[in-house]
Amino acid sequence: MTSKINRISALANVRNRRILFGALNWGMGHVSRSIPLIASLLEQENRIFIACNPAQETIYRVYFPHLTYYSLEDYPFLFSEKGFRPVDFLRRIPQLFRHIQREKVRVTEVVGIERIDLVISDHRYGFLSSKVESIFITHQCRLPLPPYGRIFQFFHRNLMRKFNACWIADDQILRLAGKLSCEPKMPHLYIGVLSRFSVSRGHQPWKVLLLNGPEAFHTLLIQHFEQELHDVDFAIGTHPLIPEGIPQITNWEEADEILKASHTVISFCGYSTLMDMQALQCHWITLPTPGQYEQEYLFQQKTLREGGFHNN
């Protein structure tokens, strides 16, 4: 790996297990934050099996080329270039619940093949097994929803409680996720800020455009920060609207080295990116994805946090 992985001491007791891991397919943030977690578990003599889609596997293999991978169907999200629209999510609720049932069958299949004794799900509601201990990872024990969204809060909590325990991707004292990472009414453990980066000791005067989140939203990010693009040195990701002359980096190892050395990062206000910025301690220019309540809340919290990051 290209940077030091900080050991997640809260997980020190998870040793010599056969672990099946799966991460949500909402952009690559869930993949990103799982990299230090998987690395820590491997250091503790666990054997890891990853279930994922082809795009996720491409990234995981950069860091973990020798692990065993199984194919896994994506959740049926629909992303619009106008931003996240709750109505699109509502239309797919029946598909989502059918997918959860199919996912349980897939997990049970792999559990049997590989003699798995621990299943870890990064916010995949159906990625669990009734035959072995199953853990749900999230930073959203409480969803940031308007009053009319209470039904989703109910479903979220009940689906979480089908797991044996919840691992919360946040520091119990620092609480980067604010009220979102409140203690759930189930066995739980705060596993700390998950980032594959450690604090940079020096920065180049580089400004980087980071195309994070689902690809359909990238046009919005570029258009919003159009005036900033004249002095951007690198783009992490690729898009036809990025001006000619700005290197577009798609290799994650190369991107890691650029991010570790950069002075300024421009991106959406995703939680995985927030954790990376906390680790890198660089200047962060950001905005929430339109219509995504979680990012709107995180953006507000970031602007209020004393000694926190700069924003646009």
C-alpha cells in the first residue's frame, strides 16, 4: 500500500477469523473507507473474502491483490445529473427489498463455500447470515431526514437490528458525523475514523479536483466549481468537462500520492472524504450533493466546527 495504515485498536480482538466483507455501491466512498479496515483485519491474522461488483474489485485489487473475490449484485439505485431525488429512491423501494432477499441468499452461499465465521457489511442491509455472526458498519445510526421521512428511519433501524452488532465508523469523542453517529439501541462499537491516509508532514501547492460520489453527480460538481478550475493541478477521476491540460488521474495508487501531498482538495461533502480530509489536514473546498440530506447536515457541521476545515 502507498501509505501507512493506522491500526484500529477497537478491533484488536477480531483475530483468526474467516471474514466475508461487502460494501455498498454508492460511489466509491464505502470502498475507500473499508481499505484501512480490511488492512487492519489482515494484520490481525484474519482471512478476508470480498464480495463486490467489478468496479469495486478493480480498486480493492490495487491494495489487496491476493484476496479471494466473489461477484455481488448492485443495489438498485438511480442517480440523476440533477442530484439525489428522494422520489427516485421511493420508486425503487420494492426493488430494494427484493434485492435484500437475494443478497441474503448470496451471502449464505459464500458462507457455506468458504466456511465463513464472520460477515461484515458496510451499509448493505441484506449482507448478513443467520448462520454466523454478522456486523453492520455505518456512520449513520440515525438518518438525517425531514419529518416526513420517519418511515425510512423505522426501516433503517429495524434492518440494522437484524445484525448481531453495529460498528460505527466514527470516533466516539471527535464525532465527525455529529448526531448521525449516535449510539444505536443494539450492541455497538465505535471503530474510529477510517482513512487510508495519515497526517501529511508537508504539502505541495497543488489544488486537486476530487470527483467523489456517484458518477452521475460529477457534472454538478464541475459546474459548481467552474471558476476554481483555472488553477487546478490534478483531477482525481475523469470527465469530459474537465479542461484540457489538467491531468485526469484514475489510478488509485497515483491518486493517493497526489492527495497526500496536496494543499487544497475540491469535492462533494461525502463522509468518507470528510474522514480523509481529517487525516490529511489539507484545505477542503466542498459542497453537499443537491437533495442529499446527509451531506447537507455534514456540510453544516463542518462549517460550525471550531478549528475545522475551510469551505466555499
